[in-house]
Amino acid sequence: MTESGTAEKRNVDLSGAARGVWLVKVPKYLSEKWKEAQGAGDVGKLRISRSRVAGGKPEVIFSLNDQLIGNDATPVPKDHKFVLTGMTSSAQTLTLLSQENIDQDDPMQETTGKLAVEGRVIQRAECRPIVDDKYMQLKRADLEKKNKPHREVIKLDRAEVNYKPKAYHPADVEATQKKKEEGKKSRLDKDHVMDLLFSAFEKHQYYNVKDLVRITQQPITYLKEILKEICLYNMKAPHKNTWELKPEYRHYKSKDGEASSSTA
């Protein structure tokens, strides 16, 4: 397509259009080995033997180049058998097309070079490895790789430089220190605590529990026991989550200094 949106006219090389080609499905590991071959290197040999039965399909064996097998712990199988399936329909026509890239360093580019028809598919086949010890080793390695957990516990012989576990984190130290301070608060006499609360409520009608803990310096559990006796806990707005004296204990100072009681 051109920038104007119209189809660009290109010449297609049809010199190989009458050539017969085979369409073969190969295992993934085999195609990866073929990619390792440099340039037009030899990837293997194909041996075709006539069938001993009249009208039978020929036997096709592909042997991978020894240099591509590799010396890994799990080498790939050398010999593979082609299972010929033929064409699914006589009316079906499959054609092999090739497209040459101008810039080999950028295979994703849109601009291409020569277009050609390399041939017509006359035979379909599936390349299957011949089961032997190498093939069984390969399948075992594949299964172990698939079943291997993504995360595993590794025992460290020495501490890693980039990370060292800490026995105490700053947040934990602060929480521990706060608990110690809370534990150090000694319980005062109940009447004395109530006097402190009445004195505080003469200044303000509503308090949250944190402020009362700060004023009385008493453990919160002990303080709440006393608050439940002389105070009401507000569950609704506008003074939600605050404490105020019960009506019978309310005693506020007026502006002229005289004491007066108030009811809700």
C-alpha cells in the first residue's frame, strides 16, 4: 500500500511456480536447531526409500547434521521419520511465496524487495522423531522443566551483600517501645482518675479515648472501665467515636464562674 491508500503494483517472479514442494510440520526443537545453521549450511540429509508394498507410500528418513545435535546434557534426536499425509483435497491448492527484505537488519520493515512464487505444495507430511534413548532423554528434560516450580527455596552459605535480614525493623522497634511505655503506666486510685476526668470534662464536653489516655496517663483498658461507669460513648455524628459525661455527672462552669449542670 502507498501513502495515498492505493495498492502498489509489484512484479512477482513466477519462474518457480511449477516446482513441486513439500509442506512439512517439524518439532520446535528441530526448527531451532535449523536456525543455528549459518547461511546455506547443511542441516541434515534426507533418505527416501521405495515402499516394498506395491502402491505403498515411500519411507522418508531425515537425519540431522551431527554438528547441530550438540553436546548438551540432553541432545536432540538425530533421526526423524516423515509421516506422509498427502493433500486433504484434490481441489485444494497451496502455494509457497517468498518475500525478500531490503534491510536484513530490520525484518519488520514494510518496504520489501523481490517477491516470488517458490512452488506448489504437492505433498504434506509430519516430521516425527524416531523413539530412542536420546528422544526419551529429551522428553524427560522437557517434563522436568515444565514441572519445576517457578519459585524455590535456596540455602545460602553466606549472607548476600545486597540484602541482609534485620532482626528488628524500625516499625517493630517503635511498636515495642510503645508497649513498654504503656506497661509502665501504673494504675491510680479510681477516685483520683474520676477527679481527673471530671476536671477535663469541665473544659470540654467531648473527648476521644486517646486524649483521655494522655490526660490521665492510665492504661487504656483500665480507663475504659471507668469511662463506662460515668460516660456515654457516642456512636453517631456529629460527635461520633467520642465520650461525654452521663447527664447525672455533667457539671460545667458558666461564663460568670458559677457552676451549673447541663442535660443532653
